[in-house]
Amino acid sequence: MRFTKMHGLGNDYIYVNLFEEKIEDPSGISKFVSDRHFGIGGDGLVLIMPSENADCRMRMFNADGSEGEMCGNAIRCIGKYLYDNKMTDKKVLRIETLAGVKEIELFVKKGKVEMVRVDMGAPVVKSKEIPVRSDLEQFIAQPVRLKGVVRSFTAVSMGNPHAVTYVEDVDNFPVEIEGPLMENNSLFPNRVNTEFAQVIDRNTIKMRVWERGSGETLACGTGACAVLVSSVLNRLSERKAQIILKGGSLEIEWSERDEHVYMTGPAVKVFDGEIELLREVGYGKDQ
């Protein structure tokens, strides 16, 4: 299987071009290639596929093989892949995802895409649509007990579900302990991505993220968007802010004009390669 490894702020995935390749069992492949010892190493697998109503279709699988609805870092990398590999000459593209069709704008320097702006669409804040098991119409600053510790969480969907809480020292916060507790909390029937945020000022927020199915990652684009939306709902920030993640920064804006969230950030290619998909090393189906 030919692949390209790419990352957005260190949130790294294995990209496979299904305009040229054919694969079966993407869930099994994702678990194998994501392994940083026996596979390639990454936060998951992203498939670049033909689409009937957009420039291409994106499917993304987490490191545990589960399929996610949307990934903000991955969709930026797909734009770079399509343009840099001359699969398109357009600088505005439409990408089909499980969370709907997203429009992205490419910023090119010396013939290569360096930055991408993504129209992430309008956030979902109604509990039943996120979904959250709650009788409240919106789940904003609500207490959640995590093994004896009670924290205030705000739930937002950016095509996939997020729960955001605010801490005083995010760099030293035990994300690896509280992240999985929230991911598997019974409040969220589809599990949840969890963001731990520290407000620096009204235009700057630091965050760390525990992604469902992958654990802590260096960055999460949809998570950064959820943090900004949550911060606006909790009156902690302006509608445009720099979100600082472990892998770098994203510019996030929740537009008053159309209520869409816009994310701008880099996309980086690491390398191309080929890998054998062998049953003996953990891949579940013969090819």
C-alpha cells in the first residue's frame, strides 16, 4: 500500500489516495499502521476518495480503528495533498466528510500549499444533537463528576462531539488520567473528545486534548474550534482567538456574519512510502 504521512501541528495521519489505491478493512489497517513500533506511526488513517458532490471525500479512522466524523487537521492536509500532487489547480475546494461538505481555501507559496483556511460550518450546541444525555437544551458549564473530582464542562459538536473544561495550569494537568474518564463517560453515547483549556487572555487560549480512540494528541482542529465556541459561550474570550496547542497554534474565528467557525493553520508533508499489509504483523485480513 502506497501512503503519504502528513501532519497538522503534529497531529499526524497516514494518508492513502484511493483514486489510485484499493484497500479493504480500513479499520484494521488504521490500527496496524498507527502503531509507532510495528507500523508507520500516527494518530490514525485518512482515506482520500472520489466524491459525487465534492472535489473529494475524506474518511478518517482513529488509532483504535474507530471512524471519526471529521478532523480539522486532516482536512487541511488533504487540501495540500490534492494541490501539491497536481490533482487540482483550484485554491478553493469542497471536501465531503461524515460531518457534511466543508469548503477549504489554500494559501500557496512557491507552488506548495503552506496554510489552509477551513470553513468548519456552524457549531452544534443543542444537547440532543451533540449528543449529550441531558435534559438541558444546552450543556454549558455543567458539573460532571470524574472519580471524586467535579469539573465544569461545556459540550459542543464540530461534526464530532467535544467536552471543554477550564484549568489553571494546562501544562501540568493530568490529561492522561482525566481524559479517558471523560471520553467514556455515560453522558456521551458516542464517546467524546475532551479539551482542557487555560485562558491566557481574551484573544489567547492554551489547550491540550484527549481524542477519543487516539489518546492525547499534539493538536486537534475540531477541538480548537470547540474551545473557542465554548469560551465565547462562557464569556471568556472574543469571537476570534489564537488557540495554542502542544504542536503549535491555530487561528480560530466564530463569525458573527454567518455563525460559521473558521480555522486557519498549516499542513505539512513528512514523507511518502510503501508498506506491506501482512496478517502476521497484526493486520486482520489478507490482501
